[in-house]
Amino acid sequence: MIIDTHAHYDDKAFNDDRHKALTSLYEKGVEKVINAAASMRGCKRTLDLCKQYDFVYGMLGVHPDDVGELTEAD
């Protein structure tokens, strides 16, 4: 089994081809993808990816560079 243990498919760089990138991984034998979120926005996007693709799992967190953007609601 091949597992991508640290990915950032929530990143805006994948906005144009995210679905193609993820489905091609799975088709080529990558059975699991662990998407590592690094901001609150990334956490929300990662959860969406987990709901959309049953082989994507989320690792949620906020990178120290992004903690200044956190609010009490976060």
C-alpha cells in the first residue's frame, strides 16, 4: 500500500486541477493521502476534501506563522 503521508492539496496552487491530481494519484496506486492543514482556512478546506474523497484523511493544525490570524471563535 502506498500512502502520501504529508500533502497540501488544500493549497490554492491546486485550485485549477485538484480533482485531477487527487484522482490520478488514486488511479496510480496511492491508496491514502494525509492532507496536512496549516491554517484555519486550510483546516476547513481539508475537511471538505475528506468529505469529498474517501481516501483523503486530514491532519489539522495551525502553523506558528499563522497563529496571529486566529480569533476567539477559532
